Amino acid sequence: MNNVEILIVDDEVQIRKMLFITLQSNAYKVSEASNAKDAIIRAANHPPELILLDLGLPDENGHIVLQKLREWYTKPIIILSAHSSEEDIVKALDNGANDYLVKPFRTGELLARIRSVLRSSKLEDESPLLKFGDLDLDLSSRIVRKKEEVVKLTSTEYALFSLLCKNDGKVLTHHYLLKQIWGPSYVNESQYLRVFIAQLRKKIEDDPNRPTHIITESGVGYRFL
Amino acid sequence: MNNVEILIVDDEVQIRKMLFITLQSNAYKVSEASNAKDAIIRAANHPPELILLDLGLPDENGHIVLQKLREWYTKPIIILSAHSSEEDIVKALDNGANDYLVKPFRTGELLARIRSVLRSSKLEDESPLLKFGDLDLDLSSRIVRKKEEVVKLTSTEYALFSLLCKNDGKVLTHHYLLKQIWGPSYVNESQYLRVFIAQLRKKIEDDPNRPTHIITESGVGYRFL
DNA sequence: CCAAATCTTTATAAAATCTTTACAACTTTA
DNA sequence: TAAAGTTGTAAAGATTTTATAAAGATTTGG
């Protein structure tokens, strides 16, 4: 489950069911509405990341529903419609729809279009943040924190630290670390590693003499916890 | 003329001509490329607001062209293709295309889809006033203030400053900054960056010798706070 | 066209980082 | 537990990277 919620708005039960299964099996969180009124209430109460909107609703014209939603809802809306007339398509897009798919559509294409609009609507919300006890590593902004305090690392120290973090729990061999950080021709320069591990421990361990994060596996390599 | 520039990439002269007329009569500024190489050069030299990309180019596979563009080009790309297979559509959308239209398409729909992607791409970078301590940046009027006083920046200085502001907190690499500000062929001219960073610091830092806003990440790049 | 502004290039100083050395401390193994 | 092998640490030296000023080249605006 990637925690992205999608609201399906369609009056036909079979289509809702089909969409529900498709989306859920692709790790989306799904909610449903079968008419315009319900759709607007649900969207308002618990705004989803994306709305799939059928234009042919029983209680209100789909274009009106779209306009009402767009008065305040800024996230993507994809139209699903049985009508393929240019007039409908242009009107929907100009009313703020992000995409328009004509029924029947191919599920692969629907999923790709969902990924596409979600991608471009994604501002900066998710920065992959790794947490290890009192240590945080933000990969996108390249920031390491210890107890909320930013720790200043040189580029080599950061490369080593992030590599250890990305493989937390695993033992990384000297050979592997040297190859990844310094390159294949440095695989025998174990002393580099010792110097940099010591520097890292000084910066991130409470007591560098009794490390709890960077563990030595004698004769093999290091492990990050 | 609304000053929005669109780059048409298609090898067929008739289609280019048709698109040119359609777009120009709808107040877009239009440039053209008839092959992959030319397209990439044009997009790099003078990045348009949107690219219409035909997948069937003579000199290179369209999907590859799309990938190459997406390495650095962040604005919308709409694919125009004679192929309607689900495989092509999904692949293009997952490679970063914002929309996919199958030829022959209706011009009204094309224009509506152009408006749609331009609209959502505009939403992203519109946060009128950015504030960072004693610094203000108004993106729409291009005005920078330090303690209410307007700071006069040259266009290159402004480009650099606003790029840093828009990514505050993150480390931006030399490579990235050079590519964004000066273009892909300047990625090794690190000295430019040093000169302009120094000029910016003179203008916006209280003490340029002890910068608090533009932070050097040695060996990597710069970070704005 | 000229003058001012801006950008590019060069030179050099300063700072930060990396590499190497020497030796101390720890682990493993017999 | 002693010897051998491995790892840790500090600090000096070497190298790389960055900062800055200023001169030359180019562009821009009047």
C-alpha cells in the first residue's frame, strides 16, 4: 500500500468494482461514490490524491460536478466517459480535468495515466527519509541529523554513510565499500576505510569508542544498525 | 501572442505546417525540429514551455528521445504518435510524457490538452512570495528584497538565486546548477559558479565571509537556507 | 556608436578535504 | 596468554576545491 488515495465516482456498479480491484491490486487506497452529491461530500470530507470522475452521473451533469469540484479541489481529476465527442473532451479539459479517457479503456493505459498525473502533481511532498534511532538521513536533500541537529559530513563521509544506511543490517565488506566509494582500483586501500569510519563515528556516535550504529565485523567489514 | 513557446518535433513537413498554423493562430510562439538531434539541441538552447514530440523520428527511437529530454527538461511533453498500442502509450507515459495523442487527432482536443498540461505545470512553480529570514523573493515580479530593501540582481544572478530558493534545503550539485543556468555544454565550468556565488553572497549575506544563506557543500554543490 | 553593465577568464590566496604515516589498541587463534 | 593479524586514532603533508579580485571581452541600452 503506497497510501495514495483515489476516489472513484461512477454510477455503474460493475465499473466501480473493476476499478476498485485494478487500483487496489496496484497498491492504491480506494474510496467510491456512485452519484454527484456523494462524490462532492466524500471529496470534501476526506480529499483524495486523485479523482476518477465519470461524466454520466444520474443526479447531475458531469461537467457541472467537475466545475464544482474545481472551485476548491486542486489535485488531479481524470475523466472517464463513454462520450468521445470533441466537444465533451475540450469542455472537460478546459474545466480543469487533467486527462480524459474514453470508455472502454485499457487498464494498463489508465494506470499509466494515473501515474503520469500523480507524478506531475507531486510538488515535493515525499522526501525519502531514513530513520535509525536518533539518526535521520534525508536522501533527497542530502541532510544527516543526529537528535534533530544537522551533522556536517564531507562528500566522501556522506557517500559512505548513505551507503551503510541504505544497507542497514547487512554486513558490507571492505572490498565492496572501497569499490563503491573510491572505485575498483582502491579495493586494497583498507586504511582509507578505517580513517573514514573513525571520522564518521566521531560525528554520529554518542561514544565513538563504543559505537552502536557502525559495527565492526572483524576481518569482514562493517554493518550499520 | 501570449509568449508561451511550444516546440514541435515531427519529421513530416505537412504535420509541422498544420501544427504551426494551428498553434500560431492560437497565440502560441512556435519553433520546430524535424529530427531527434535537432530537437534536443533546440530544447537545450532555448527551452520551450511545452514540447510536442512525434515518436516516429527518422534518426532515433522516440522513446529514447523522450528519456534523453527528461534527464533535465521538466516542463510538459505531449506525445503525438501514429501508434495506439497500449505498450507504446504506457511506456511513453512512464518515461515522463504528460499526455499521449494518437494521430490523426482533432485539433480542438489537442489545444485543450495543451491548455490542460500548461495549466497544471504552471500551478507547480507559482508560489508568488518566498521568504527566508530577512530575504524575500517574489517570483512573479522577479524582485528580491533583503530587510525590505530591494536588491538589484543581474539576470544570471537572479536565475541562480531563484533556483536555489526554489530548492531550499536541498543540495544542488555544480553539475545541475551549471546545466540549469548556463546550459548542458557548461557543466564543467565550475568557475562561473564560484564567481556568481561570490557575487550573490556580497549582495544578500550580512557577512559574505560567513554565509548563512548560501552554504558550500565542498565537492558537491551549494545549499540554500 | 558609445558608455555602462554584465559576463568570462585569469591569477592567486585560503580553506577544506583527502592521503599517508606512525603507532596504539583491539581480536583472533593456537 | 602470547603472537599475529586487524582495526582505531591523531596528526602532518599533499592535493583538491573554493573564494575573491580584477582585467579583458562581450552585450545591452540609450
